Amino acid sequence: MTGKLGPDALATALAATGAADPAVTQGPAYGEDAAAIDLAGAGETLVVAADPLSLAAESVGTLAVHVACNDVAASGADPRWLTHTLFLPDDDPDRLRTVVDQVDVTARDLGVSVVGGHTEVLDALSRPLCSMTAMGTTDRFVSSGGAEPGDRLLLTKGAAIEATAILATDFREECLSAGVPAATLDAAAEFLGEVSVVPDAAAVRDAATALHDPTEGGVATALVEMASASGAAFAVERDAVPVRPETRACCDALGVDPLATFGSGALLAAVPPERVDAALDALDAAGIAGAEVGVVEPGGESDGDAGSAEGDGEPGTVRIDGEPLAEPPRDELYPLWEARE
């Protein structure tokens, strides 16, 4: 039945509060409509990011936490608090328990506290919808729009980490039918454990002039968004972008471009050339792979460094292997979901 969950069912959701945080003076409780957080001494800047998630049915709670926290981390902050709005297609207690357990475990792993939210049944839905708002604090906010000419573009882990996990789980049968070995899919499904960029951002944020995490539309869209926000021209080499063998196998099987699909798990950073080695060393020390994939070009010209090619370097533009990317691509997983409807 459409409407709020009753007190008994709501207790299941309220039990999932992630990590304890002494700054939370009022957390989620039946009858309470707001959370209270004591910000005294918490940091100079509060960073807030919100994201909904519904399509990754098998792991919607896990991914919802990571996607929201990644946005906060990619702004130079440490994620600390979450509010969780959950819409369910029915009042199935097992479905509710699955989602909130995913949220709880993932938040605890990240050291993040779930401080409030809302739960409701909406029978117009066919799958759960999680909308997360993440908050964190920092003494140095790093925007997506700070890239400077001459900066090098670094990418952590690789393209399509999140999409690989989705393909290996939600589209497992299709991948098997297309010839992807079961062992490859089993390994690819484990990529779900790598979609957080909280440690990536902590490793490189001090060196970065700009940070951005690829999500919908993947690395290609993230490049366009960062270039536009920075008023800069980016030149990138496709072959320099790391693509894992499991990602290549799943994407090739279903005709998906790894650079144009869900990319949570990677972090894009603009770093001054003199700090690139330090940033890569910090990533390596944290056990995180990193690669230089391109350059922020001087305005109006190409500088001949990695990723550069003939072009005018117009602000807000991206060229991959010298070819201009006219607009952010539509994520290439959407046609796969739509084919099922």
C-alpha cells in the first residue's frame, strides 16, 4: 500500500545508522523529522552532496552510499553524515531489510553515520529508489573547476569500475550468452567493493587543483564536466585510460564503451606537473593504481605534451585522441535496461 512505513517496519530502517559520531546530537528516530549535528570544531567548510539511485537493483543500497560519499570526498572533504530517503515498490520486509543492511554495512565501512531520512512505499515503482545526501567537512574545499593550464590529468583505478560490477550482476546472463566466462564475471562482480573513491581523494587532494568523480556517462562525461567547470581545454589519450581485462570483456560482450558508462570507483584529478610524482606515490602507498591520461592545455594552443593534438584548445572542450567530444555521452547502460522494459 502506498504511503509511509508503519512503526514496526520503520524500526528496521532506523536500526541502520552506520558509524557512531559524537557530533550527531539528534539522529533518526520515530516521530523525529530532522537531524541535529554540532558543527563546533568539525571543520571550516561543510560539503553537501545528494544523489538518487534506482537502476542497480542487486546492490542499490551499497552503491547509493558510495555515490553520495564519493561526491563529498571528491571535494576534498571527509564524508561523515548521511540522510537516506528510501522509496520501496511494496512493503516486503525482506526487500527493506536487504536495502537497509547494505546501507548500514557500507556506511560503517566508510566511518559514516546515517543521521536521518524518510521511508515510504510507492507502488508506482518497480524497484527500490535510494536518495542519499552526504555531508562532510574540510579545511580545503577542492572544486571540479580549478584545473589550470599545464596541469596533468590523473585517473585512479580505471574506467567503468561501477559499470563492470553492474554488468557482471544485473546482466550476468546476457554476458554469459555473449561468451564471457563465468570466472571473469565472478571477478568483475567483486568490483563493487572498489566503487568508493574516499581513499583515492584522501591520497591526492593536497596536490590537486581540481577533483571530479566519474559517475553517469563515465570518464568521458567527467572530462567534459571538469573542463567546462574549469573553463579549460582537455586533451586525453584513450589508450592511456586504464581499462581492466574484466571491464573490457563485459563491455565488449554487450557493446558498451568503457569510457562512456558508469564510472564510480575512479577519481579524476588535475595536478600541477611538479606534483604528479608525489600524487602517484601517495596513491601507490595507499594501494591504489593511478595513471596520467592527459593534460590541461594552454588556452588557444596545443602544448605537445601527453594527450595533446592539433586543435584550438577552446575553453570547456575535450579532445580524445585529437577528436573533439561535442557533448557528454548518454550512458551506454541505459539502452540495456530499456531493452528489458
